[in-house]
Amino acid sequence: MYHTFKIIVLTLIFSVNSVLHSAQSVWPAVQWASSVNLSACFPSDAIGLSGMYWNSYSNRLYTIGDKGYVYIHQYNKATNLFTLIATNTNMGGPEGVTMVNDSLNEFYTIDENSYQICKYTHTADISNITLSKYWYLLQSPSPMADTGNTGPEGICFVPDKYLKRVGFISTVTTKTYTSTKGMGGLLFIANQDGGYVWVFDVNPNLSNDFAYVGKYKTNRTESCDAAFDRSTGLLYILHNTGDNYLEINDMTTNLISGEYKFVTEKEFFIPNPSGSVNVEGFALSPKFPTASNLGAWLCRDVKLADNTDAIRWFNPFVAEGTDIQTYVPDIQKQTVTFNISLNQVVNELTISNMNTEGKEYSVQVYSCNGQLMAKKNLLSFPTTLNVSNLRSGIYFVKILSKYETEALKTIIKI
């Protein structure tokens, strides 16, 4: 009887493992060794890379080192190269990095040592980076426990419009939830302990003012980074559990054994690098528009001896999902109509509209490679912007409210 029971148990274990393995999909890019090695773009003493974020408006790659570093690289579309433009040290123990608004001079990190979400602001030339606000996750209303260095590791921001689209459920209220604290969305924290994703509603203007939204089970028992594609509405969760996995979902959940679990749409088995397989950071560019898709990046938490192969660029990376027309947020659905015209004679850009709905706006002009060339904060329209410093070429004019793009137009300066 004992032997029969043992055989049944072994068969069940084998069956479960087979199902998990068969559910994994082929990595949608080249293998590790065939991808582009960006390690030479980092300082020679760069170690412990653990989190990344791709800013698709400025074409900048933010990389966090868990020894207290942030590295910011500028991508040049013409040369297809990355250049290190800023480094900052003494930032505690950051493990992940994200941005709420790609057009603002600020970014957010999750600090594993202090269990804090941190907001950093910087000057336009990124010469000065300052800790602006922070939110301590070991205090009420957060029920997160201190598990030492197996705590929070990844962070990403999801705007409210995507949460509304899927009917995102709070595990606290068991009802649909969108932000109430003024950020316009929620921060998702990938946690190493148990692989859970913790979600918080944060007041961006006041330290330690936040609401706890919920704790969500993932497909694995360890999570180390998270990224969100605003063009497809898909959440990517990186798992480092001996082997490395990339889980994809749209933030819908099922209640299983009393816990809310993300419904996994797909899971990739990440190709192993040589030596240490400690892949800890993941970033990707929006899948749409296709012309702006630069693929995905992976980085490793390695020591000095292995830092010549610490970060890889996978381009092309065939991302999941369909275009849900929100990468440039609701431009065709806007209720405010902007008129943008360029007077070539006096080098002046004129912007006007009929109704600003009480919002505060800013005007930004970008070059083709994503460099911010001119900017003006506005309280009313019409307004003008001097563009005499711009050379002949193609530029993009963006009108932004606090958290989203309201209008986008291409101009050609002769």
C-alpha cells in the first residue's frame, strides 16, 4: 500500500512539473550571448546591477546598482549607441527604479535596505540628484514584514486608465480600485520573499502618506523586478528562482485558496548568461508604436570579476500584446483642441486652444533622438515659445497636463 501511494505521489509531482514546463514559451529574442553587451558603457567598477527603467520620451535607460548607484544612459538613434550621461552614488540600497511621468525630472526607487519607496528629483542636466520624498513600507497601513535582504526588489508604475480597463481589484476591499492620493496610478512592488507583488497608492507630494492596496500572488516564489508596457497594458514580472523566468499578465486576478493571484498570460524561460545566472533587472520599450520599439534589457547582480557581462540589450524583442491605443494617451479622444503653428520668419511657436478645463499644461519640444530642446510651463493660452535655437530639422511638440500627453504634433523647421 505504501509503495502504491508513493508511486501516485511521484506521478502527480511529475505531472505538475510537466504542466509548468510546457506552459513556458520560447524566449522572444536571441540568446544571451548573441544579444548586445552594454557592459562597456558602464564604469569599470559598476557592480550589483539590480533594476532598470526605459524612458521612451527622452530615450534614456536608467539602471540601479544595489550598492547605492544610479546610472543614466542616453540612446542616440542616429548612431544606435548608448552614452553614460549621469551617475549618482550614496542612494542607500536601491533595487528597482521607475518613473511616473517620463517628461518630468524625477524617478522613484524601491530600497531593499530601508524598505522605502524613494522619490528623487534632479536638475535638467542631471548634475544634481536629490532625495525628495519617501514612504516607509514597514509602518501602518502597510502589513509588510521585515524579512531582511529578501524584501522589496522591483518597482513599476501603472496609471489609473489601465486599472480601470481591467477592473483591478484591491485585496483589502475586494472591490475595484484606482488611486486616491494624487499620483494618477499605483506603484507595484515586486517582492523577493514569496514572490508577491505588493501595491501601494502613494501621495507624490507628502512623505509617508500612502494607502495599502493589496498583495498579489505570482507564478513563482521570488520576484525581483517589474515593468509595465503602456502600449499593451501588460505587466512583466521578473523571477529569479535558480533559473530565471519572465511572467506576463494584464493585472486581472483569480481568488485561489484565499489569495488573489495574477492570471498569467505567458511565461518565458530566460536564456542563461555565462557564469552567474543572477539576472535581477528587466526593462522594455513600449511595443507600439513599432518605429519606437527598441526591445528589452536584462541586467545581473554580479561582482567585479563578472561585470564585463552585466547588462544585455535584446533588439528585436517580440513583446506580447496588441496596441490598445494608449501609448500616446487618448489624443484622438481629447476634449481640448490645440492649435500648434510655427512661424518660420520670427522663429516662434504659437499654441492656442478653446478650453483648458482648469488644467495646468506645459509645452515641450523634442528632437528626433528624444532630446528636450525647449520647454515652457503654462497657466493659460494662447502662448508663444521662442525656437530660434533650433536648427533645421524635424521636431515633436508635446502638450502635457500633469500626468499625460494631451496633444502631439510634428513640426519641420526650415
